[in-house]
Amino acid sequence: METIRLPRIMQETVMRERRSGKAVGFVPTMGALHEGHLSLVRAARAENDLVAVSLFVNPAQFAPGEDFDRYPGNAGDDLEKLSSSGLADIVFLPGKEAVYPPGFSTRVEVVGLSDRMCGRFRPGHFQAVAAIVLKLFNIVQPARAYFGQKDYQQAVVVKRMVRDLNLPVEISVCPTVRDPDGLAMSSRNVYLSPEERQAAPALYRALRAAADALEGGRRDAGGLGSLMRTVLGREPLFHGVDYISVFDPETLDELENIDRDDVLIAGAARIGGARLIDNLLVNNLK
Ligand code: PAF
């Protein structure tokens, strides 16, 4: 496994591989790797000749007061995990200056999709995600890139950017990986105290309750929202719900009436010093 730090070297390396006919599978990450990330790397390994993983905590996608300064992660541990897994060929590990040279002033906005759901509470976040993902795609030049469903809105934003800009990359969205009690794996779960960790699966249980009700024939979005808030409210350690509701899975519009086959149930809530997000897609409702 090769570690590359400079964008130019990364570009030259993948261009050489592409010229010899190899398809690159790419997993962009902010490090602090867990089983969820490794499932993406496994998917990339299964479908491509060469697998590249990036490790870069993108400062631009954190608002002032968010957790950039304490974002978990240790490049040494991540490199060890990737190398011992035997799944990755190249790790792109750029420094901040290499990604954001002085004078960097480009913005990328997927209008509409970026200011819904989490975007309402994290202004500028998805613009910064779109910009870094576009930049990483230009550096790594993947045939396929892999994102987790846990960050559903991010995947929708990236897919729309790829479609709108005709980027020659196929986006694959892989299932959320959960702990046995249902908690979606996230690098931010390390912020949870033992008590908070025990309470945290209530977010998944709330989404599950709404999914079960939908599958049982219930169609009132408002009622489903109340049901989810009630389930989550049973865990007093959750001290703030940014949103928990039913959405159109393509436009990310919040639904009032559920008159379609597929819906997204998603929530973001705060527990201790962590903001957790999770979602479920419910298909074939009619
Ligand atoms: O999902 C993430 O880890 C990040 O948002 C990404 C896609 C690596 C961009 O910084």
C-alpha cells in the first residue's frame, strides 16, 4: 500500500494506472476509520482494479463552534487498519496547504439540496463537501466512488453534482453499518460517554418505529413525526432534535402527505457532545 501526500503525485500515479487500463475505485474519508468505512473499501475492492482511499479532515465543512478541533482520528491508526485489511492500494493523505493553497476561492453549490435537512442547521456544510469531493475526484480520477447511506444527504448532493457536471464517475451508495443495538457507526460515536452510548440507539429505534408504521399502512407524515419524537423523548439524554421527519428521497423535501412509493425517514439529534444523524429508506409502499 502506497501513501501519497501531494495532489500532483496522486494525479500522475492514477493517470499512469488508468493509461494501463485500470479502473480506480475511490473511498473519500475524513479518517477515524471504522467498520462502516471498511465496508466501502471492501465494495471498492470488489468492483475495481485499483482502490484509493483519502484521509483528509476538511476544515471548510465545519462551521465555527463545530467539532473540527476535536474531530477524532489518528493517521497512523488509519494507515495500519487499511494496510492490515489488505484492501487498499493507495492512500491519499494530503496536508491542509496542499488542498487549500493560499488564495483558494472556489465555491461549489448544489442549489436546493444543500440547504435542506442537515443543511438548515449546518449552513455552508454541503457547499464545502461538494467542493472537496469535486477536488478529490479531479485528483483521484475514479471510475467509481463509494459513499455510505448514513450520510444520505451528502450522497444525494454528490450524485446531483456528478449528474449536473457530467463527471465521469459512478457513485455507489452502500448500506449503513450498525452496531448490534442499531446505532449507526460513526467516527463521532467516540464523543459518547458510556451512558450516552447506551441511550444513543433511541434515534434508530425512533426511525424504525416510523418505518414499521409506514409498512403497516400509516400515511400521515405529521403523526409519524410525533411518533418518532415520542420514542426519542423516552431517552432524556437526547437534549435537542434538529429534525426527525419523512422526506422525499430525491428532492429532500419534507413530506406532508405520503403519496409515493419510496420515502426517506431521517433524523438529527444531539446527545451529550455529539450530534447524531441516521436515516432509513422505505421502499415499495404502494
Ligand atoms: O463523509 C465524509 O467523511 C466527508 O464528508 C467527505 C466525503 C470525505 C468529504 O470531506
